[in-house]
Amino acid sequence: MRPFRYERADDAAAAVALLTAEPRAAFLAGGTNLVDLMKLGVERPELLVDVTGVTSDGIEALPDGRVRIGAAVRNSDLAADAAIRARYPALAQALLAGATYQLRNLATTGGNLMQRTRCVYFQDVTKPCNKRVPGSGCAAREGYHRGLAILGHSQSCVATNPSDMAVALAAFDAVVRVQGPAGVREIALTEFHRLPGHEPQRDTVLERGELIVAVDLPALSIAARSRYRKVRDRTSYAFALVSVAAAIGVEDGVVRDVRIALGGVAHKPWRATLAEAKLRGASACEDSFGRAADAELAAAEPLPANAFKVPLARATIVRTLLDLVEQR
Ligand SMILES: Cc1cc2nc3c(=O)[nH]c(=O)nc-3n(C[C@H](O)[C@H](O)[C@H](O)COP(=O)(O)OP(=O)(O)OC[C@H]3O[C@@H](n4cnc5c(N)ncnc54)[C@H](O)[C@@H]3O)c2cc1C
Ligand code: SF4
């Protein structure tokens, strides 16, 4: 490990100022991703600014029905929160499907949103990787890409976003509150992570020095009947090959409202807007669910070793929606 300095900021503004003043500084939260990447030589910050004490670690019900999750809330605390379990069960399920007890006890809401891809070449400094070293090439296209993207990728990068939590947040139209040198701004979760394009080194739309301070969940009644299904090679300690967060509202056998987001298929949590549009007003049955999944996946461009993800994503969407309508 290379030497680095460590500082604790007094408040969010001080953390932002410290990061802005030092070109090779990084925010440190639970450290479960950043410190691993430092050990591998992938991240080489000279200053770590500890932000665990400068943002809220509370989950607050706002007067208008929204729920505000502080950036420092630990993944285990968020998954265990009674209001989250009752109002947004897919979010609690997504968190519990990630990592392990020990990791979830340290990992924070802000850090989870910012975790880097698990592409093996990104983590191996001896290999070309446009995300780690822009312009160096992409070893994954011709190499090991079984777990990588089928939607929205580019010639530059086919990586996937590894977060489970972010998939549920995307389905529920969460909003990320960010404090930066220019003040506070809000970013829709679905716009927070980027597709790779020509700049795969940029995972999100955050500007230098911007600190996530909270995530807001809107009041969304159908979210109370939601589910997260994660398909992976092992039932624990493994990232998603495909995952689905979904909520559905059905009246008289007809879909009135629906939310679907996919994980493990793209550089960002993939909100399935085409599938949702196909389903609104359709009958709530397996055939409709399959047609909606097909509409979403028609744009898939799998690589040779991850073509299995297309039928897997279809089946996971259908099964998750069926589970939801059958549990009524
Ligand atoms: C073995 C293993 C298995 C895992 N399995 C899963 C899994 O199945 N599913 C899953 O979703 N995750 C999984 N994870 C990842 C884990 O969820 C993340 O490591 C964790 O959520 C990161 O949170 P953290 O607080 O530790 O972030 P850190 O490691 O402290 O930081 C991560 C990044 O976020 C930035 N950052 C932190 N806080 C902020 C903030 N407030 N504003 C702006 N930037 C910030 C840091 O600068 C850094 O770049 C796994 C991790 C490990 C080690
Ligand atoms: S897929 Fe992206 S992260 Fe993986 S090697 Fe290619 S450029 Fe790097």
C-alpha cells in the first residue's frame, strides 16, 4: 500500500473544501471498496477525507411522505429499518442480497452508490482498461466478460454497475442529494450513474468535490408490494448476473402501474421504461410480462460469453412480476 494522509472533516462543507483543494484526494466512508482498490493499486489517493461523521446516519420521514436516507446510514441499518421494510421491501431485500453481514455493517449508502465495477481487468493493473487508464483499451471485450453488460455498453467499455441497492432505488425514482463547491443539488437516481460512451472512467455525473449527503425516496404506494430477485453463481458473496427490482399495481386483472429496474446488465442500474410502458393497461399475466420483457431486451447486444443473460433477464423479469401478482 502506498502512503496516504487521513483527515476527518468537521462538516460537509469542510469535506468538500478539502477534496476540492487536493487533486489526489478521495472521500472515505466504510472503506469496503475504496481500501480494497487502494491495496490493488487501482486507486492511489494521497489524502483520504473521512466523511462518515459529516453526513447523517439517520432515516427520516419527511412531512410530505418522502423518506430521507442519510449518506452515512449503514447498509445493515437501512435493510433493518421498519419503515423501509414496510414501504419499500425491495430495497431491504436488495441490501440483504449484497455482500455479507460484516461488510453491510460498514458499507454506507453514499459509498454503495459510488462503488466501482467488478470487471476483473479494472481490478488488475497489469491489464488494459479504459475505465482505469483512459485510452489503454478494453481487455474484457475479447477476454472474460461473462458477467458484463448486454445493454447500453460502448466500444470503450462493457462493465456493469455492481450495486444491488441502486437497482431498487432506480425502480422507486429515488433522488440523490449532493453538496458541492457550488452548493446543494438533486439528481434523479436514474440519471446519477452514466452509460460508458467514450468516457468510461466516469461512473456517475458527480463533479469533482461533490459529496452525496442523502438519498430521498418518494412516497410511492405500489412500492409496498415490491420485490428484489437476484440471480448469481452462488447464493451469497456474489454479484448479480441479473437482478430485478419490481413493483406492480393491479386492478381487476389489469396493470395500473408498474416499476421495473434491472441490475447486472449495464453500466448503470437499468430502468426498464419500455417494459413498463408495454405493461400499463395490459392484463397482469405471464404472456404480458414476457412481451414486456422482450420489448425491453430487444436492444440487447450481448457479447459471445454473456448471451445467456438475455433469456435469463427475461425469465427473471417474468418470475418477479408473477411472484408479485401471485402474493396478492
Ligand atoms: C467481498 C465483497 C462482496 C460484495 N458484494 C456486494 C454485492 O453482492 N452487492 C453489492 O451491491 N455490493 C457488494 N459489495 C460492495 C459493497 O456494497 C461496497 O463496497 C460498499 O457499499 C461501499 O460502501 P463504503 O461505505 O464502504 O464505501 P467506500 O469504500 O468508503 O467508498 C467507495 C467509493 O465511494 C466514494 N464515497 C463514499 N462516500 C461518499 C459520499 N458520501 N459522497 C461521494 N462519494 C463517496 C469513495 O470516495 C469511494 O470512491 C461487496 C464488497 C465486497 C468487498
Ligand atoms: S469492460 Fe470497462 S472496466 Fe472492464 S476492461 Fe473494459 S474498459 Fe475496463
